[in-house]
Amino acid sequence: MLSVCCVADIFAYIAAAAAVHELGHLVVLRSLGGRVTKISFQAMGLKIDYRGNGMSYGAEAAAAAGGLIAGAALTGIACLLGRAFRWEGWYMLGGASAVLTVFNMLPSSAMDGGRIISMLMRRTAELEKAELICTFLDGITSLTVMALGLAIWMYTGTNPTLFAAGVWLFANFVLSKLSIRYKITQ
């Protein structure tokens, strides 16, 4: 069983990895002329609202990729420091950053990967076709994560975290589609 101290340490590594991830978004946004208007806490992380002064789809994709790039860089640097200084804390930070980065690569509208795909699809395809493809990817991704999480939870009998993440992704998918329909009917 994990001690309270160990759990607190894990949360500290996750929080540090998340801070670097979000800083990556902010640096790219700022370098592209974006101006942050609001930062708020959401169920699975921070939400950054910004004005982009006519940012292109490619620039928006780059802003979404900023967090992934920062996370990947932190993973590599932390692991190198762990090896150099033989301190497991660096490996824990690198591991937390790796998990956060890979999860954010998922092609779901709630994650950076989905945002990147959406922006690139809008840049290269008709808007309606792009939305259809992104909706399909969003639904399949959330159901896959939920099913995989449920299978792991049932097989091991412990840790429903991945299942809960899948439920969150699916709820986000459903709520975003309901929100779009509500806006259209008004």
C-alpha cells in the first residue's frame, strides 16, 4: 500500500509535469502573437483561453503541440538527470511527464492530439468533412480508452484510473456534441 507521503510525492511530480506542459502551450501561443485571456482549472487539467489575432489553423495546431513538445523535452531531460545524479525523483518526474504527454497525444477533442488533428484537417479539408472525421476519431478514442481501462480493471481487480479517464473522454465527447447541437438550434 502506498503511504501518504508517497502519494503526495506522486502528485507533486504530476503537477510539475503538467506545469511544464502548460508552459509549453503558453510559450508557443505568445511567440505566435496569442494573448491569454483566461486560465481555468478543468476536470483533467488547465484550460487556456486566448485571442489569436487571426491565428491560422497551422498556428493553432502549433500552439496545441507546444505542450507535447515541452512534455517530451522534460521526459528526456529528467531521465538524463536521473541517470547522471542517480536520484529516482528525476525518473519519477520523467515518467509522469511521459504518461501525461502520451495521454495528451490521443486523438480526442479534449486532448492536444485531437486539437492538432482538428486544426490540420480544417486546413486541408472542407470544414464539414473535417468535423465528421474528428467526431469519428473522438468517439472511437473515448470508447477504446474506456474499454481498455475496463478490461485492465477487471483483469487486475485494481486501479480503475484508465477506465475513469475513458469515461471522462466519452462524457466530454457527448457533452461537446450536445453543446454544438444546442448552439445550432438557438
